Amino acid sequence: MKRIVLSLAFASLAAAPSLALAQATPAPAAFTLPALPYAADALEPAIDAQTMTIHHDKHHQAYVDALNKAVAADAALAGQSLEQLVARAGTLPAVVRNNAGGHWNHSFFWKTMASPAQAGAPSPALATAIADSFGSLDTFKAAFKEAGTKRFGSGWVWLIVGADGKLAITSTPNQDNPLMDVAEAKGTPILGNDVWEHAYYLKYQNRRGDYLDGWWQVVNWAEVSRRYAQAMAKR
């Protein structure tokens, strides 16, 4: 009988570390940092490798980390997708609104770009829509640049498909975007540029206009055209 009791005791002791380890294992994070879809230096010379590395690995990661921390602290947010959080941003604490927006905006932004050799051109359907709304591609670029340079402080400039199916240019402060319930101009973003200083300051210093001009070299028009087609198909 004593042998049986001792055997059970040793078995419990052997299992205890594994049990404790299992209990201490944290739940997986709700949100993760997506990898860049190209090398950090792929957007040279428009955007330098150092800026891309810091922007993605430090700034975007910080939004993801802060969002996970905020969501973990609020049981009411458990299980909600990034899109759900963004859509009701105006009802959420500032820490959730800002970091959910930062995560969504940057995830969208990385895919907006490609190396200069792969930038391409708008699809025929998108090119026609741009001409209908702005007169020409060059006129559109000028209007987009104007919206970006006039955004006071930090924020974003967007090309959206509105509820009427027409293209429009808008800008948002901080990490807001046109999908949010608080946006002045709502719509489906198909193109967006980050005009926070951390997106361009190492290369362009205070010359935001030069950054906006150079950025067209790396716009991924195939992706923008795909987003346009997808937005129009949902109408």
C-alpha cells in the first residue's frame, strides 16, 4: 500500500511542472504584425530602407502591442475583429481607436506600395473613373498632394469610393480612416498615404510635398485597381 501511495505522490510531483507551465502559458495575441510584402529597401529611392524598417518594425509594432494590451484589458472587446473595432471607433476608448486605426491603416499602407519596377498603372476601369472624377491622372495626383500637404499635423490622405460609387479624395487626422463612424467623409479606401513625419522625415525632413511627389513611383496600381474593382462589386 505504501508503495502505491509513494508512486502516486511521485507521479503528481512529476506532473506538477507541466501543469504549472500549461496554466502559465499566455493566450495568443489577438492581433499580429504583418510582414512587409517586399524587402525594406525595395522602395528605394522613393522611401529609404531605414525609414521602412523603423516605420514597420517599431511604429507599426507599437500600435499592435498597444491594441492587444487594450483589448486584453476589456472583456467587452474580446473576439472582435480589427474591422469591427475600426467601424465603431467613435464608441471606443481613445487607446483602442488610435491603435486599431494605426494597425489597420499601416496594414493597408504596406500593400499600397511596390517596387518602382512593379508599380504599374491604373486598370482601364480605374483610369476611367479617375478621369471622370478629376479630369486626368495628373490632376488627381495634384489634388491628392494638396490634401496631403494641407493635413495639419499628423494624419493620412485617401482615395475612396463613396456611397454613390464615385471617387473622392479625403484626409483624416492621427490614425483615423474613412471606414470609421467618426470620419467626416466616409467611404471605402482604395489608396492611402501616411503623412505622419515618421513616414518620411529621415529622407525628406520637413518637405512633405517632395515625399508625396516621390511616392507615386511606388504606388502599387495593381493592388489599388483590385481594391477599386472589389469596392464597385459590393455596391
